[in-house]
Amino acid sequence: MAGKLSTCFLSHGWSCCTVLDCKHFNVRYYSLPSPRLLTVSCKMRQRNSGLPPRRPQAKKIVPAQLPQNDNLMPDVSGLSDSENADDISAFSHKSPSDEIVAIQRFDNKNSSSTLSPSIAADKVDDLSTVNLQDVIGMIRNAEKNIHILNQARIHALDDLEKILNEKEALQREINKLQVRLAETDAWIRVAAQDKIHVELLQNHLEELQTEMSNRNGTRSEMHDIVLRSPDRQTRALSEELNALRNENLSLKKDLETLKEQLSEVKRTDERVEVLEEERTILESSLKELEYKLTLSREDGEQLSGLRSEYETLWDKVEHLQGLLDKSTSQADQAILVLQQNQELRKKVERLEESLEDANIYKLSSEKLQQYNDLMQQKIKLLDERLERSDAEIHSYVQLYQDSVKEFQDTLDNLKEESKKKASGKHVDMPWEFWSRLLLMIDGWFLEKKIHVDEAKLLRELAWKKDGRIHDVYIECNEKNEPEIIAAFRRLTSSSSSPGLHIIHIAAEMAPVAKVGGLGDVLSALSKALQKKGHLVEIVLPKYDCMQYESIQDLRVLDLVVESYFDGRLYNNKIWVGTVEGLPVYFIEPHHPAKFFWRGKTYGEPDDLKRFSFFSRAALELIHQAGKKPDIIHCHDWQTAFVAPLYWDLYAPKGLNSARICFTCHNFEYQGTATASEIASCGLDVHHLNRPDRMQDHSSPDRVNPVKGAIVFSNIVTTVSPTYAQEVRTSQGGQGLHATLNAHAQKFVGILNGIDTDAWNPATDSHLRFQYNADDLEGKAENKKALRRHLGLSLADSRKPLVGCITRLVPQKGVHLIRHAIYRALELGGQFVLLGSSPVPSIHREFEDIANKFQNHEHIRLILKYDEALSHSIYAASDMFIIPSIFEPCGLTQMIAMRYGAIPIVRKTGGLNDSVFDVDDDSIPVQLRNGFTFITPDEQGFNGAFDRAFNRYNNDSEGWQELMHKVMNIDFSWDTSASQYEELYLQSVSRARAARRATG
């Protein structure tokens, strides 16, 4: 059975074939598989020297069915037949290794034109120099190269499968022939024994013949003896022996033939090994091309984002150019009119000279009189035209002067405020002192013990940290309330505020009422703005499940604030207190539904009613307190009702000093409801349920609070620049991308920070051992303490500990968290998870995993939230995973780095803005601080996870340097608060200029 082995390769523009008795040559085109889907592992078994067992049928590897893309096929339509033939013949003599080198050189040539994946925002003006077609061409060339390698790889696998099948068939034939050979050897041994027996019989016959001859027997007797002798049996045995010998010779010939075929199979094995080596080279080239294609796609995605920004900027430039052209044309017209006026003036002067001459000579003829009358009319017309021209020029000049005056007034105001802020006596007291003082003043006003002007002036003195109000407060420490009020009234004098008055309205605040990252953001941002000299106040619902021990000086005011809901007025109790130095107002509704007396913050069926009631009550409190804030900042859908309520109901009542800022921390949660439900808080359904206002994209009968806040707010922000770009696309916008693009001029992404006072390993009271970037011994001690506390193995102190603190929801990549638990075990690490899930199926799944590893020495799952334990896990972990499917900002990676844990994250949202891969050569070395991956699957996660373990185990010194670097990164709120401050000031300045313009 002769083997027919063939090895054929086909690629774009070239062909290379090595054929042994190849009768068929098939050219097949395949659609380009995704690099991450086409993972092939082909292992060859070692051939034993003895008789090998029967080989199992080789498993055929078939690429997954993928979508077709005409752009990925080789483009040969532009070549003539002769050109194609020349190209094929030109490459037909090259070896596969030469062809791979050619592909690599072609790819390197194209990769030189790739763009850096990070392009600074201040270089958008240079975007027009980037040739988008070059990048697209580069991507297509990389895809073609991958397609070529995939085709060659598939052909090689098919041919390898054929060779293995033929080899197995030959081996089966060899086994059969060896069995037959063994049987023949047995027959030969039997025949040899029979031959010996025949020889004995012949000897016996000869003896008998001799005896008969001695006895002189007759011939007939001799014949009978011969007939009775075994000579006939001898002849039969001889004939059988000859036949066996002939068959043995035939078998020996067949055996020689099989040995030749076996040697041919050995040569085939050598060719298979060569093919395996070539396949390995092709796989390495393919991986390199996949990596470059990934980079190219990232460049393309960033380029598409920048292109949209470029188009937006270009539209603005075109608009400005149009205005400039219009202004230029108007200026040209004005100059032309001015020139005409000058010419008219000269004519008038000449006419006046003529008139004077006429008067001098006093011509009394009727003709001259008519001429004079005509000239007077002309002069009058010219004067009217001159006045109109002067008025038109004056209007242009007046507009310019108004603009200059508006700019100068704004500049003067800012200078004046800066001077007033710089001058005056300030007393450096903790913010708790000033917040307590502000709440006391507001309590006096709300209880009608002081007038509105007095309250305003006293607030401003406290706001400026004026030494006089501090001294009076200290002097009145032992006096009763009327005496204290009288002393404070003597301080009232005109003064201007040193900064902005900002009021936050939100559903959460850390640590008193924290569910997610919103609570941390609200507290940290408010404290950062307070440190910058702004008056910051916060309005919250009064939940029954708050951490009351975190509130200082909590007391109820002796007044009731009434607010409208469901057609009637409801009373609200107002509580005040300070939280981490911030003045906070707590609203307790007296509503029969007990809106905030439910034992939890969110997740109630009537959440829309609960928070729309709270939004209106918060605005009513601000209005009745006589406050005139510069900024009202509301957060997420729970307080998104503030924006339309403010403009529709409270601005007409006089609460019109503020600009509305809305921050959406996660566009997945939008609070949509039936349109009729927003009428409960007093909003006009017919006025707001329109596509350009609050109507949801899913149905004309539903409203979207987040959409309404985007439309009615002056400033709209989200929590990272990358997330701001993602939500403006149809994939990430959750249905609001069109609205966000329509209001893009007021929409911006500002990366969150963390409270570096609360999250500081050098002062963290939750830790048994404090440490810092320059002294990391405490981190090792915290790692040992956590292992002992959770019952984990202490045998190997160097064993890496992986931490994960998260809400177990699909957004957080729960399938990758589950995979990471088992992968950490495979790589020799330990894993600790702290978190809970509001999704019943996910909660049950992780409960099962927790029970499975309940007594395991390397895995521990704690399915709850524990603030103190979270600090310990951050301090003990060597690595931290955040494999989110999407992540608006994320604070976990920042806190982890603050505590020296290296983050492993997916490149999305705020994770993409704060974590940069240590192996990414396109990122400056000083910015590389973690491990990242792109595709949200197990293969993508393993790429980053395994690299982290490899570096930890093999480069201890480099890991220590990386820990030192990430602990020194500034993730404080100072930079982010400055960006919010700039947005606030710009909006307030525009509003003040508009009010001055309207008089």
C-alpha cells in the first residue's frame, strides 16, 4: 500500500508546493477567522520501537463559522492574468520560511505608519495631518497577512491529517504481515520436524530393503513391502515442504517491500516534523500579527473618537468662520458706507460753498431760487443718509464696546473677589467648626429668630472664616441663645463671598448612607471644594438605616417644611448635622408611605415616587431657607428631577440664582417610568413628554429622568473621559447617545479621585500595621494577619495573594471573577473575594463556590460588605482584579494602587484612563502601572493574569519597584475638583454676564 503524501501551501500572490504522488491540487479560500477564535494545538505522539498500539483517529480542527468580509479577501481584481502568473511563478521557488520573512517585512513596513494609541487632547488641531486611509490600509494589510497565514495553516493541518491517516493504514498492514510472518515461521518449524521424521522413516526403509535382499525375497514381495512402506507419506510431506518454502520466499519478498514502505514512512515522519516546525513558525508570526492588529484596531478606535471630536471642532470652526465672514462683510459694508459718507460730506461742503456764493450774490431769479430749493432737498436727503450710516456704524461700535465691557467687568469682578479673598483676617479652624456655625445660623433663620439679610451676612462671615465671628462664638460659649444671637447681630455688615455657594442634592453620602461609588465621590468632592474656599452644603434623605454614629451634632430644627406631592402638601422634618466637616441637611418626609423608613436605600418598587418627592422637598428647603446658591449639583437618576423642577417651578418663584450641574455616574441606571408618574411631584406631563425633553427612546408613553436632566441642566458630567466617549456611541449610550451628542457642548468627562485621607495605609486605623511607599514591611505583616484571620495557609509567605472587592453584577464581569478563582489556584496563588450580589442567580452561584472552598487553604469568599475588612484586603493583596465589562470610572483600582496592590483590569471607561500596561511600549515608562487586557473572555484575562504572576514570581526586584511607583501616584480629588471648579465658574460667569446684558 503505497502512501501518497502531499503538502500544499497557498497564500496571497504566491504558491509553494511539495508533492509526493500528488494527483489533486485544490485551492480553497476561507473567511478570515478572528485571531482569538482560531487557536490550534496539534501534538504528535512518539513512535515506539516495538509494535505500536493502534493510533486514535486524529481530530480534525475546523475554524468556527465567522462572518464573511469582502475586504479581508486578497484583492487581485486589478491585475491581469499575466501579472498573476508572474507573481505566482516568482514566489513558487521560495521556501515557507522565506515566505514568512516576506510577510513579516511587509507587516513591519506597514507598522511604521501606525499611530500612537494615546493622543493628547491638546493636539487635536494636528489631527487633520493624520491620513485615515493610511491607517485603514495598514489594518487591511494586517488582516490580509493573517488571512494568508490562516490559509497556509489550514492546508498544513489538512495535509498533516492525511499523512497521519496514511501512516496508520501502513502500520496496520505491517502488523498484519508480521502476524502472517510469525505463522509462517511456526509452519516452517513444524515442517522441519516432519522432515526429521521422514529421514528416520527412510533409514528404516533402507534397513528393510537390506533385510529383504538378504532373505532373497521375491520381487512381488518386495513390491508389497514398498507399497506398505511410508514412502508415499514422505513424498506428500516433501511436496508440502516445497510449497511452504515457496510461500516463505513470497512472504520474504513482501516483507522487504513493507520494509521499504516503512522507510518511506520514516521519511514521511521527518517531513511531518518539518511541517510541525513550519507550523510553529507560522503560529508565532500569526500571534505577532494578531498583537499588531489589536494595536491597529485600538488606534482606529481612538482615531474614530478623535475624528468625531475633529468633526465637532471643525463644525464649530466653520460656524466661527461663518460668523467671522459675516462680521468681516459687515465691517466692509460699514467701511464702504463710511467712505460714501465722506464723499457725501465733501459734496455737501461743496454744495454749501455754492449756496454761500449764491447767497452772497443774492440772485433773485426764479430759476436760481428753484435751483436752491432743489439743492436744499438734496442736502436734506444726504443728511438723512448720513445719519442712518452714522447710526449703523454706532450700533457696530456699541456691540463691540459692550463685549469689551462685559469681559472687563467679569475680569474686574474676579480680581475684586481675589483681592477680597486675599485680604482680611482668616482663622484656621477645622471645617467641623465652620459647618457647625453655618448650621446654627441657618437654624436661627428657619426658626424665624433672625432676618434673611442678617442670616446672609453671618453666613458670609463664616464662609470667609472671619476672625470676628470666631471670636464672638468663643466669647458666647457660656451664654444663652438670645445673648448669642444678639452678639452675632452686632457683626452684621456688608461683605462679599470669597467663592461659590454649592449645594449637592444626592441619595448617597459616605459614610452615613453609602451603597456604591456615588457616596465616596460626593463626600470626597465636597471636601475638596470646601478646601478650595467654597461654601459646600449637602441635602440627603433621612434613612432609618443610616450610620448615625458618623454624624456629629445631629439635631432637628424647630420648623416644618411643606412640599407638594400627589395634589396636596406634606410636612417634612429637617435635621442638621456635620459629616466629616461638611454641613448636611436631612429631610424626613411625613408621608404615609414612609418613603425612607424601609431599612434600605434603593430597590423599592416605588423608588421613582420616593426620590421625586425628595427632589422637590430639597428645592423647597433651599427656597424657604432664603439661600441663593451659585450651583445646585444633583447626582444620578434619583435626583435628576431637580433640573426640570428648578426651571419649571422654582425659578419663577425667585430661586433663580443657581446653575444646575448634573452628574451621571452610570448610564445603565436611568429610572425610566410611565409618563403619568412624574405628575405626582408637580411636573407637567404634556410639557415634558416630548422627544426633545424627557420622553424615553423605548416608548412614547415612558419618561426618562436622566434624559430630562441632560436637557435641562447647564452642566452635564460623567466620571471619566473614556466613559464620556463610550456613552456617545450607540453601543455604550444605553439609548441616550443621540441626546448626549445633541448637548455635547455642555457634556464632559472628569475622572474621579479618591479620598486620600480615608485611604492612606500610613494612617489607616483599620490596619494592624501601617506602612508607606518607602517602608513596605507593614504590607507583608498585614498579608500574614489577613491569612491568619481568614484561615488561609501561612506556609509560603511569597505565595501571591489576589484580591477582589466588588458588587457581583454582570457589569463587573462575574464570569471572569469566577474564572480567576480557579486560575489563581492553577498558577499557585491565593484568592480573596469580598462582595455581594443583588441578583439572586449570581448570589446562589457564588454561595455554592463559597461553600465548596469553605475550608480550602488558599481560597476564601466573603459574600457581604465589610468596610474594615475591605481595608485589610487592600493592604494584604499583591494583585487586584477588576475585569469589568464596562466601568464608568472605578475607584477600586486607585485604592488598590494606593495600598501597593497591582491592578489587573480590562481597558474600558475609567480603567482605561487610570491603568496602563507595564508591557505596552507605546506608553511612557513612568505611566505604566498595571496589567490590562481588551477582550472580556477567559483567554484575554489569562493573558494579563499570567503575565502578572510571571513577573511576581520571576522578578522580585522589579515588582517592588512597581509597588513603589503605584503608591506614589496622585489619585487625590485636587485635580478633579479643580476641573469642576472651572466648570462652575465658567457657567456662573456666563449667567452673570447674561443677567447684566438683560438689565
